[in-house]
Amino acid sequence: MAAGAIVEDGTWLYRLQGELRGLLAPVFAQARSRLAAFAYIGALLAEPGDRRSCWQLAERAGHATPRRMQAEHAWDWTAALAALQRFILARLGDPAAIVVLDETAELKKGDWTVGVARQHAGITGQVENCQTVVFAAYVTARAHTLFDFRLYLPKQWCKDEQRRQRAHVPDDVEFATKPALGTAMITAAAEAGVPFAWMAADEVYGRSSKLREACEKAGKGYVVAVPVNFTVTLPSGRKTAVVAVARLVPATAWETRSCGHGCKGHRDYAWAWAATSSRRHWVLIRRSLTDPSDLAFFYCHAPAGRPVTLPVLITVAGKRWPVEECHQQGKGQTGLDQHQVRTWHSFHRHTVLSMCAQALLAIAAARPAPPATQPPTSSSTGQPEAWRDTGKLPATASDRPPGDDPGLAKVSVPEARRLLRLAATPMSRAARDLGYAWSRWRRRHQARARWHHYHAQLKAARVT
């Protein structure tokens, strides 16, 4: 890669990082706390390997001891979270966005860390010693990133005054279920004027009538997964479980549609939707193409005046998976679950800074905005052209494989982190050129693999 292209990539990343820092700076009353927080984010982005302990972060940041990386300085994490949200909305804000709710477990040892208890961990499917955090992800057609969060404090923690004092849990924090925490985030986003049109969530949240009511009160639509015994009222007035609704759907009413693109092709299912006694509520049913007995059910709502079609509901249902990708990227790329802090405020500060690092990568790797929405100066402030997706896709099953140049897959979040490290780490020109050459090789290989995955799907569809 030419030297000019290297400078372009570095300039873009530095400009984006500077924008985030400019929004965060007013949060800190002291320069030392501001610089420590910026160093923390930089170390989370730059530190290689699976672990990011405070010792490793401090060494990477050039500190003499790990004290400043142990959330030693006091600052308002709620103000920092608000600044991060402004950064996300400035770059990704979309009236058609989807807010997706989901929790993740952070496995821990011992019982000193705030919120740690023996509880169900979704990442293992078992009861583990862990923290549980409920997150809201902001999902658009261009990118997705974690937007808000609430720490789930188990009942045994809420009732144990000694434990609360040791972890500095605020007096006004009371026990709240995970759906209640999700409801609080949806309500806060709506009251703050955050642009979004839909909420999506799994069964844990879909069963909550209060969460659904909060969405309806705020004028937001939702597509939430519900269990097979979830009861709805049909237009005839008969009440029945959604699993019975599936048996009422005629064979001609099922449509095979994709709920989104994956790295290995379209995620195709058979879909049907059924009316209820409410003109603004529906039951959406998803059926596996390979196992017709594998069914999933969604309860849907759209505000009055918003046109709704089956493809729209399918798209929203398919946008639920990005929150899981956000959890994986947060843990794998920005140390979301790798903190060494014990108290309430320290935990929240770490989580906000990890979310800042993730948002920076997500926005750097975002798909470009449509030309009609780009500012006139987008050529000088936008993502480098070399980062965009130029990979080819097959149109039919008879297409021949791409030649020597299959194009490049777009820069992913992990790739953006590598490129940021290349731009920020002092090294020789030869070493940097080699790093950029490997980046191009990875993206070209990803584009070629994607072409073959999509081609295999087309061939399989033609056979069936």
C-alpha cells in the first residue's frame, strides 16, 4: 500500500478518536483523570491477547503502576455514557434504528465484585458464579454497537447491607428484574429523543407486558420473541397459545424469506404472520426449512400510522442477533468482561470506557451512509474508500468463481482494531507496509470465501 494511503487511514482513525475524546473531555474535572481515561481506552484497543488486566493496561499506557488503571479517579460515568451516546447518534443516528435488549454474563471468581452471585449464565447455559449485565444495542443498516446498560443486582445483594456498603452500591438502587431494567433503558431512550423505530428482544423480555406497554406508550414498534404458551386473542375473540396459531396457518400462507445476510449466505426461513383482535398487533411465526417442527414465535406491534408488511417484521426479527455480536466483540476486542474492579462505580466506569472503545471500532467499520445523507464534505471526513466492501457476490448458481481479484470485504471491527494499532504504534515503514498487506490479504480471502458460501446456497436452492 502506498504511503499516502497509510496516512489517509491513520488520519481518519485519529480524527474519529479525537471526536470521541472531545465529547468525553468535559466529563472530567481534572486533567489527570481525563488522561487516565483516554489512556484506558487506548490500552483496551491496543493491548493484544485475550486478557486485559489492569497491569497489562497500565504497562501499555506507560504508567509506572496499575493504580490509575484500577478506576482510582472519581468521575461521573453517567455523564460519560451520555457523551458516548451523543457520539454514536452523531455518526449512526437513524429514525429507522432498532434498539435490541439482551443480557450477558461475565464469569468471575469469588464474591467480592459487585453483583457477582451464583446465577444462570446464558453464555454457558448453566448456573455460574458471574455478573449479569443487561445491554441495549443500537442497530442500524450501517453498523451496531452497545448503547446503554444496567447491572443486574441479585436479591441477595440487595438485601445484604454489609455487602452493599463494601461495594459502594448507591442507597437508591433496589432490586429490579432484567425486563424492568430493559424497560428503564427503553423509556430513557424515548424520553431523551433517541431516534429509533423498533425494539427487539428475546423471550425473557418478550413476556414482559410492562416493557411492551412502555414501547407502545413511547410510540415505538416491537418484535419480541415469546414462548410457545404465550396467549393471544384472535379476531374471533378466542384466546389461544401461539403454538396453536401455527396450526391454523394454511400451507399457502408460508413464505420463504431471508431475515438478513450472513457471512455464509442468506438466513432463509419459512415465515407466516397471523392477525390478532388488535389491528396493530400480530403473531409472527418462523419455521426452519430443514426441520418443519422447529418453530419460533414473535409478538409484534406497530404504532398507528406506520405501514407494516411481512418483510418489515422479518427484517426487525432478524436484527436481534447483532446484540450478541456486540457482546462477543466487547469481550474479545475491548475487554468488556476483563475488568479487575470490585465496586459499583468502578465497574460502571470500566464498562463505559469499554463501550467507548467498541463504539469507536464499530463506527470506523460502519458501512458508508447513502449519498443522499452524506454531508458535502464527506470525501474529506468520511471513511477511506479502501475500507469499503468491493467483494463480488454470485447472481446465479451457474456463475463462475471470481478470478484473481474477488474484491475486498469491508473492514470489520477486529480489522479496524488492527488498523488502528498499525496507525498508532511506532514502527518502521516496512513493518507498517507489511501490516497493511496482511490486512488486504485477509479481506480478499474473506471476500472469496463469502462468494463461495453464497454460491453453495444458490446451488443447494436449485437442487431442492
